[in-house]
Amino acid sequence: MTSLPAPNTVPLRGGPTLRWGVLAPGGIANQWVGTTHANTDQRVVAVASRTLSRAEEFAARHGIDTAYGSYEQLVADPAVQAVYIAAPHSEHRALALLAIAAGKHVLIEKPIAVSVAEAEEIVTAARAAGVFAMEAMWTRFLPQTSIVEQLLARGDLGEVLRVTGDFSAKFDFDPTSRAFDPALGGGALLDLGVYPVWFAHFVLGAPRSVTATGSLASTGVDAQSALILDYASAAQSVITTSMILRTPIAATISGTAGRIEFPDEFIGPSSFSLTVGEERTEWTEPTGFRWGEGLCYQAVAVAQHVADGLTESPLHTLDDTLEIMTVLESARKQLGAL
């Protein structure tokens, strides 16, 4: 049976730590802080919301010392070393620039912004300030991803010629919600499609061309789409995403010698199989983490990167983020969502 390499992720405990601040205590922040406190040595020391009572409730729930009623107060707090930005997509640019100007390291929820231009502003500001900045592409830091990376590097699949990825989830229609409001950066591609687009980029890099087809919601945001990404080689990626139906969230990598298959929920801690010839080898997340519990891996990775004196992650660089945003923007334009 083909042997699988061991994951080489940063240990969840025992390494460098940061004192974190959280901007915008919504649902994803609740998951991120919960698993980070439960499973790592990282600690959130402050949280800020535009409504003080909301920040205070969040702080009480997670044992956070300080709650602020404005984002400006948090980034001015000398106790805070790094800021996790968990606001809607449309707010990422402004909050990232605010934190960077205050000299804080930033971890910015995906997508890093709603356009390539906004993403470039963030990247330029962070590089000029010399602070660490990263898009919170948590899947990149899971143990399963490090194993896949090693399998690709050692050539187990041969020449990779096709990548597929899907992330679809059914959202109840609400024209004022984050999912359907264009002013909040709504649409399936930015919210969900960013993951399979990242997956294709992780395996094959930036595509030569993007072809997109799909449909729009009544609010004008993209509701469902299929993307074909072509590369300078003979490889292709097929990406699907939707917020009007539910799917297994599966992904595959196929090469001339073998394939890797994630049957479901590939963006979170999950299982995959490696098939080479007639041999099939299975791998399952050893911690037993499910879905959002895996958000903690990126927190320890950021702390290690900062301790190493880095200003961006070699695993998910700012250039990677810009290339992924370029694909998303091209697809949205073709669909008429921009």
C-alpha cells in the first residue's frame, strides 16, 4: 500500500503566541475564537464592535478581557499585537487599512476584499508598513493540505491534468443579507467559490484563462456558476459554486498516475483517498475536528510566521491572494455581477 507522508503543520500548542484582537464579533469570529481558545495557546485579549454591548457580550462568552465600542479603540490598544478581521467582505479593506496603519499584524477573513483593486491596496499598505498580513484561507493550513502538498511534490499523481472543486450551500433569500446584498459583497463566488478557486490555485497556480457561466439572483449578485480554468499546460480546473442548492462540497485532483478525492467538506477537516493504479489509501483527520474547529490551525501558523520575522505566509502568499481574486473578479464580470 502506498504510504502517506505525515502532516507538517505547526503544532497547535507549545509554539509562539500572539495577543489577538477581533474586529466584528459575528458568526465566523465566534467559531474562530472558540476553537482557537479551546485548542491552542493563542489568546484573544480584546474585541471591538460598533455596538459596545455586542462586544461586551462576545467578550463575556469567550473570556476576553477588553471590549470596545469602536474599531479605532481596539487598534490603538498596545496590548493587541495582531488583529483578526471578521466583518462582511465589504468592510475588509477599510478595517485592514485601519489596523495596518496602527502597526498591527492582520489576518483578514476570505475573500481579502471585494475586488482586485481593494486587495492591492491592502497588500501595498501591509508591505509598506512591514506588518504581517494574510487572507484567512484556513484550508491551506489544515494537516490534510500539507499531506496533499507533499504527495504532489513527490509526484505520486504523475502530471496533474484536472482539478475539480465545488462549494455550494443553500441560503434563505434575504435581499438585505450579507449573501444577497451587493453592497455587502454578496454572491456565491466571493463567499463560497473562493475556496475551490483557491484549491485549483494551490494545485496548478494561476490560470491562463477563465471561462464562467451561471445565473444571478434578483439583487444582481451571482447565485450559481461554473468556471473552467485553463493553464499553460494541458491542465484544466472545473469549479462550481451555488448559494441556491446544497452539495457534498467535494474536490478531486487527477493526474496521469493517480488521483486524490475528497468526497465531502474538503474545505474543513475531512478525509481523502489516494488512488495509484489499483491501490487505494485512505486518510482521516486525526484530531476528530469537524468543520469550523479547523480554523485554529491558521492562528498558530500566523504566530509562527510572525515569530520567524515573516510579513506574509510562504504557504498562502499575498501574491497568491491577488491571483485568486483576479480569477474571481474575471468570473463575476463574465456573469454580469460586476
